[in-house]
Amino acid sequence: MNELLVKKCDLCHNESDTERDILYFGEWLQKGNITVHHFCLLLSKNLTPNGQKRSGIKGFLMNDIRQEIKRASKCQCCYCNEYYATIFCATCGDALHLNCGRQMRCLFQFGYGFNTYCNECLPIHKYAKKLNLNSEMSDYICYICYEALGPYSAVEWIWAECCGNGYVHRICMQKYAYTAGRNLKCIWCNNKNFRENIKLQGIYVPDTKPQCEESYGEEFQLQLQCEAKNCLCPFGRKYNKHFWKLISCEYCGGYNIHNPKCMTNAQYSKKKIKEYICDICAGATNLNSKSENKKLEEICIQSINNREEEKINENEIEINSLNMQNKLIAQESIHPLNSSNSLNLDESLPDINLNSGILSMYEFDSNMNCLGTCYVYTDNIHENKTEKFPIHVPESNIIGRTDDKGIFKEINKILEEYQS
């Protein structure tokens, strides 16, 4: 056991040293000579945050914490009979340690009142009672880790009171709550009340920004761009300031749009839209059954994949457009050929008047790769300025070739770097 990681809570007198313990006891909080579990601080019956957020420890005054530690030295846990039990059952009044309560599957609520219920006094919802009758059923899986939930437990099974569509492990939901923070919503129906409901089921939801925003900050914001078919922002699709703030789809999160200027039905609105659902997700919001909810997930994922493919296609179009521009500069000016020019002349060709018009062009293969410079005898070649490129020249009119690729040598380098 690494001594640098071992800490002892002054309230419950328990030690821990693993990251997993944070999910059971909360983060370690320390100030001065006092070190406590965050959950012990919240759940202690006689402790209330009488100060401001920056006062003491999370608003709990230092003198109040010291008095609670002194009081706890005389309170015995109903499970282990050891002292320093600061948590009391809201129904029977028995004292217990947070660690003992976790092992005995007691319920610790992190909503209004921060009530605790021992394993003998658990408040069980009517719907949960029906599940308890089938506690041996093993066909339920966790929607987060996709592993079996095992026998039913009113404490270890977290369910959605808003829609009743599924269940997850308590530990899995606690991890998700730490990640999502104040943006946590129902993973099945996207209901915002889900956050308050699971607090009463024993899940602590921190009032913080999602970890992805804290980790990436400005870089995370720079990836957003308006996905409207006709973006009206004069500063471009990626502009995300002032009157041109971007809003993401409530469901898939992959579709962003300037709020409300680029919205089809709200572009003249003077107020910003609080909630936005893209057209693809809006067509799937009426799916309510479990099988249909799975279909909704597939539709949303497919919509994001389709948008990524569209972006790739746009990049390919840009490359093809650049190639077409290259074709348009392939023809150079017509000029007389002097005998002093160094050319690989084909001796089988008839005698050529060196003062005739010679067209110097770039030559390409079937894949539009530049092979070099080609010198063409212009007699009997119809010149039409509106003719589309590339120009196909009879082999009999070609009088010589060189491996000079001119500007295309540099253009190919730029294209290779662009594609990589």
C-alpha cells in the first residue's frame, strides 16, 4: 500500500488509497489539520453548510466540523460497534459509518435533506417492489457497461423514473455523473429531471461543467461549426461569438447551428432558442419502446456518420476542383520553334517548317498525372477557345517530348501535402 496515497477521514476514521474509493466516499477534502471524505461531510446529520462556498471546507465551517468530530467520538455504528459514526438512519435513528452502510447496501440520498436509510428501512418504489418479486431474473443488462445486473437490489440498480426504459449499475451511473456534471440527463429519453431523481437513488451529481469542456476548453469549441445548408453568418461557419452563437442538437450533439439566425423557422426571432433538435433527430423523437429507442440511437449515430462522409466528399470536391484548375493552365502560348531548341524529335516524322506554329503543352496520363512537356505541330488542329480541357492531340502532330513538368512539379507536392 502506497503511504503517499493513504488518508484517514477525521469524521468516520476509515482509510482508503484507491481511485475507486472516490466513487464510494467522494473526493478527499483537506484544510489545515482536518481531512474528510466529501460524502461524510454531506451526510453527517449534525453538519450543515453555514458559510459561503469558499468558507471552511465547501461551505462547512471549521469549528462546526471539529464539534462534529468530537460528538462522533461517542457514537457507535450499529453494524461494526466502532465509534465515530456520524450518519443516522432517517427512519429508525441508528448510527452508522459510510463504509459500513455501503457494505450493508444502505441508501444515501444526495438530494434535498441528504437523508440516509439503513438496509432495514429502505423506501422502495411501487414499481421496484414488482421487480423485487423477480429478483432471480438475470436477463437485465446495464445500459452503460452492458454487463448483467445480477439479482435485483434497490440500492445497486439505478432506474429511470422519468421513462422506465432501463437499468444501470449504481457504480456505472456514479462514474457517468462525475463525467457529465450539471449536464447529466436521462440516457434513454434525455429528460433533465433525471438528474434530481437519481440523487434520491444514491447518486452524487457534482455541480460542475462536463469533463470534456474542462479538458479541451477553447480547443473543444473550435471544432464546432454551423451545419445549416445555407449558413448566413458573414464571418463563416466556425464563428461562435456575440449574435452568432452556435447551439448543438439536444439528442445527437453532432449537429450545430447558429442560434437563431440560421434556423429555418426562427431566423427572424429576436430571442435565442433554449433547446434545439436537428431535423433527423426530430423525426425520431416519437420512438418510445425499448426496441425503438435502440433504433433512435442507430439513427442518431448514422446521422453523424453521414455528416462526416459529406465533409469528406466536400474535401474530395475541393481537390478535384483544384485539379481542374490545373488543367486550365496546361496550355501555354503558341510560339515558333527554333532549331536551337533541345527536343527529342521523332526522325520518322516528315520535314517540318520550323517557323510554323508550335503549341507547348503539359501531357497527362489517364489518371491526370503530369508526364512532362509535349510539343505539338499546330497545322490541321482545330483551335477553339471554348473547347473543354484536356485537349486530345493526334500522335502524328506530336514532334517531341521532354520530362519538364514545370509548375505541375510544385503543384503535385502541394496536393500530396493537402491529401496527407
